[in-house]
Amino acid sequence: MNSFPLDPIGLLDPAVAALLAGLLAQWLKSYLPDWRYTNLLVLALAVAAELGAAALGSHDWWGAAWAGFLGASIATFGYETVKNLGGAAGLGARAEGRLNPGAQERLGTNR
């Protein structure tokens, strides 16, 4: 094998952009847990990564920006959906103040 197996064109897939944005989001949330604009920074970094991949592969700029936007949106809404479903089930930080204390008692998460 004479070349590096990864190609920057592979980043232009929205599913790969969502994976990249999800990893960026988790990394940033671990360093900036209470910062309110983390998702906007993830959006900017995902679009920048996609535009960088388009520059290296000389592909469509609009498609790269769109893939970055879709990837960041999928990652953000997926994360929020999982957190909200956990809160609805009585788990996690979003479960506090829920009207179903029985679920917290059964799961042993009642504080």
C-alpha cells in the first residue's frame, strides 16, 4: 500500500460528519460542561472540517457546508433526544423535578 487509506473526500458524507460532530461535541462538553454555546462551536467546527475536506479534494463547497450543517444537527439533536428520554425515564440530571418519583425510587436514583 503506497498511500494513506483515509481520503478527505470520505468526510463529505453527512453520516461521517455526524460522527465527527458527535465526537467533537462530547469532547467539548467534557472540557466546557456549563458553557451554553457548545453546540454552536460544534456547528462551526463541523462546517470548517467539511470545508477543509472539500478544499483538499476540490469538491463542491456548498455541499461540504451542507454536510457539516447536517452532521452537526444530527449529532446535536441525537444527543438532546437521548438526554431527554433518559430524563423522561427518571434517569440523569434532567430527571430532577419530574412528576414521576416512583421511577426514581425503583431505579435507586432518588436523591
